[in-house]
Amino acid sequence: MPQIASLFVTRLYRARLSELGKKRIDTSELENACLSIAGDDEAGQRWSEDNGYPGYTSYASLTDLPWRFPIFADLVKVLDKHVAAFAKDAQFDLDGRKLRLEDIWINILPPGGIHTSHIHPHSVVSGTTYVSVPDGASAIKFEDPRSARMMAAPARKAKARREMQSFIYEAPAPGDVLLWESWLRHEVPMNMAEEERISVSFNYAWS
Ligand SMILES: [Fe+2]
């Protein structure tokens, strides 16, 4: 029998936020915090508008959410546990150092909004936790990181096994956390829901 192995595996971590950590994060409390911060953050609203960012992001305007808002401090404590679990599974040799939060920001994606394809080039692990995912809200779409090298490779069959597919759609629920290595290209296709999709994204660096 021939043996076919999978090499250079890409890991995608999915968990309930509440699975790890001592303090339970209440997603409706987090949702209220996101909406009130967005409503008050005029610099962020302006930045989002000036940069063609649909809806609102705090990415460029609020770099200290965990210091300003206790619920974000609690959230980071829980995220630290998830990121450590992911790093363990990835078998990273961190050489006695830790992965530490670098940025954390709010995304409010209105109906019809998209986030185009991107990577997070300065970090090790990136991820999102989902706050509000109305019916019809977009899944997150991941792209095979080798696709730029596939000069003559045929497309994969529509019903190919999941790990063989070139694009993976992961449909999150509120209270879920997804983690991936920061080089993995991803995007949020159009939000077809009639309400806002709210998420909190973050980067962890090796320091
Ligand atoms: Fe991203």
C-alpha cells in the first residue's frame, strides 16, 4: 500500500471562550462595551470613514482597551490561555519566552460590509473572538498559504476533503474564539445579515 502523509500542516484553533480561564466573559456585556466604545470614539469613526473601512474599527484609535475597560482586561486573561494552548499544540519552541498580546481591537461590520483579504505580518498568532453574529452574517474565509506557488495546480473538487480545499469557511458563533498563525491569509466576505456583525480581533507577538 502506498503511504501518503500530510506535511507542513496549517492549524486552525476553535474553542468556546469559556472553556479556559477563571473568569467567564459575558458576551452581551462585551457587546454593550463594544457598542458604547464605538459610539464614543470619534477618532475611530473618522479613521474608519477616511480609510474606507466599512463600519467601525478601534484599530487605529484605541491601543489600550485592556487598560481602559475591565471587561477587556478580563478578556485578555482568557485569550492568553487560549493562545498558550494553541502555541503548545503548534509545538513552538518559545525559548522560555511567552506569546504576549500586541494589539486588540473592535470590529463592527455593518450589513453589506466586507474585510478584504490580509495577513498580520508582525505577529505570531492572530485571532478573533465573536461577540455578535446575526443570522446571515459572514463566516471567516481562510486561504491556502501555498496558493501563490501553485502555478499549474488544478483546482480542488468542490467536495474535496476539508483539509484538501483551497479555501476554508469557518462560521463562528458568539462566544467562540478562533486562532491561527498570523501569516495565514483571511478575509470576511460580505455581511449579508440585516444587523451588525461584532467581533474583537487581536495579535500576539513573541517577546
Ligand atoms: Fe485579520
